[in-house]
Amino acid sequence: MSGECAPELAPVRAEFLALYAENRERGSQLAVALASGRVALDLAGGRDADVASHHDKLTLLFSSTKVVESLVVAMLADRGLLDLDAPLQRYVPEFHSSLVAVSDVMRYRAGAACPDRALYPHEAMEMLSDPLKTRDFVVNHLSREFDPKRPRRMYYHPFTRGLIVSVLVHAVAGVTTDEFVQRHVVAPLREKHRSSGKLVEFHVGCPPDKQGRVVESEPHRSLLKTGAQIALHRLGVVDWLLRPADEAARKAFHWDWLHASEADAMLRIAKPRGSHRRALKFIRGVRLGTHNLANSRDFRALPLSSSCGVSNAVSMALILAELAAGGGVLLSPNGFAKAMEVDGPTMDGFARQPFTITAAGWCTDIVPEDHRGDLWVGWCGAGGSVSCFSPKLRAAMCYLPSRLDERVFYPNGFRMAEAVAAALGGAQHQVAKL
């Protein structure tokens, strides 16, 4: 284990190490950056040399990429190139509904959650590498899940939000999303942190010369164990066992066990013709399992801003620390305030739970209510990554594991978020001791 830790975050380091002592992790990175730009914690390591996540390693972020995707949209709006309240058709006239605003896209209300057909990685790369082909795919191959006259039902767009954002960025800025990020996010932050020796790295799609630095991922649990837990949930056994337990016991239990909502979600995803399965089935020809996607060079090379960002924990923390500062060097105060506007929680038809999404697309329900103290804004990524910022704490954190889990609830990352909040004085209760 290596890294740096400010004295005030010593309890966070202890919780990070506890994940290994309790056999809950094999390799991971954790970073915390303050709004001032100071890196207060930067840890990396693992139990075994072959799975250790070193500081120079990169990780596929999956949906944690969406925090930067949302930042790009917020920056375009802040510069007057994009109006979050304007209809998407102002920028993509061929889009199927005139009622969908840009903010509806970012809040997963575009009615374009499911592609009409899945693509092989080489087909997806060909489509994403040509802005005109990407636009054609968005217009002609995203299914009309909802009535175009009533499109604002929230239904999580796992991959397709990134396709639409790619079209928007090219339409108003004339560049790809990654080109915008390199010029207007990475470059200024590298300059800002040059004297500290912290090198900010972030790519939408892993470049060929970076592939060898991506950490190798492994599965957290077997399909048999997951199936057994789903079966016990469906039989009502878990609810019966938890009925006499207090809230603390329930929370401790769910660090290891699926929530009932997770079990139901997995069953919906398993349905061959279900909308959940189609929403996730954008890429075909890769073996099942989040770890297999993470280990696929073809998949992680896709320039898809919803799911194929590649970075490390300290880079993500430094990027999000600008948002913890109210915009920092990336957004004006007014631009940040506009990007953070919310219109209340909405029940998501994919996750079957309410989410509050800002106009630019950050989730304010990033950590479950009983573990967060209403502090964190950001996103989680399939497998277990958690990337979030807190204007209240004036801090940002990123947790990246190498042992990936097929869950919606990410206990290791949420445990770190709670530990950071407690250490910085913002948590309402102490970290659960297991």
C-alpha cells in the first residue's frame, strides 16, 4: 500500500485498509481532493502484487465517466454554445421529438434509452469515430421507447446519453467530446497542478498507447452466489430474516447481500426481450460480466462519454474538486448554479427508485440516503467505482476497485464516501463497523 494522507483523513485511510483486512477488496485506488486543489489523500495498492492498483495505473470508469460528460455539457452551456432549456431539435433537427430539452437528455428523459440493435465493438468504433455516422445512429437507431408527445418519463440511458452528447458537442463546438476534454478540462488542470507534480489524466476511450496501463479486473462474486441471493430474495427469506433486525443490522447486512431492488433489477435484465436488457445491450460479442468488459481492449477504446472514460482516482478527484469549489477554473459561478438546478426526485423506470438529477446530468442521490447525510453529487460506475463531489464539504473523492461486482449498490465506495464525510465533519453518523 502506498500514497499520502493528511492527518485529518487518517480515519479514511483506516477504513480503506479495513476493506483488505476484511477480504472485501484486492486492489483499489482512493483519492480525496479539497476545493483548494490540495490532494488530501491519495492511496493505491492491493493484497497481491498481481492485482495491486498502483498510482500509475488507469481504470475503466464505466458510468463514473458521466460526471465528466456532464461537466462538458455544463461548460458548453456556460460558454453560451448550448442552452440547457432549449429543445434538442435546435441542435439536432432530425431528432424524433420536439419536446425533449437538452436537460431532459441529461436527466434520462429523452425517450432514447434503448438502441434498436446491438453493435460489435468494431462497428461501434466505426460509428463513433465519424460524427456524421454517430448523428445518423442517434436519429435512426435509438428506439422510441416512449410517446414522442410525452417523452419526459425518466428511464436511465446507460450508453445512449453518451451518443447524444457526442452529437451535441460536435454540433456546437465542432470537436469530439474527448478533444473538448483534453483542451478545456485536462490542459488547464495540468497547468494548475504542475508545481505539485500531480498529472491529471482522463480520456474518453482508452488510447492505444495507454492500454497497457489499465488495471486488470476480476469478478467479485460467482454467478452461482448471486443467483442464490436472488432466489432467496424472491422467496421472501431475506425479508423474513431481517424483520426483527434494527436499522444498523440491516445496513451491515447489505454490505454483503443484494438489496431486494437489486435482485429484481437483475431479473429484469435477464429477460431476453425486456427493455432493461436492450438498454444495456449496446455492445455485443463481449463475454458477460463487468470484469470482462473492463478487460476488453476493444470495449474500453470506444470514445463513449457515458461509459468508457479511463482515468485514475487522483485525476478524477482533482477534476471534481473544481466543482466542489463551485466551478473553480472550469465553470463560472452562474454556470455552475445553472448546471446544478434540480426539479425534484423522479422515479426512474430502469432502476425502479427515485433519482434527483441536475440540469447538466449529475446525480444528487449518488449515495443511498441512509449512508450519505445529503452531501455527495456525482455518479457511480458498474462494478463499484464512485466519483463524487460535495460543495458542502468543499471536497471531492473517487474510489476505483479492481474487483468488480454486478451490483447497483456499491458498498466499498459508499463506505469510503461516508468515511470521508465523517472525517471532514459532514456525516450525520459514524461509519458502520462490520
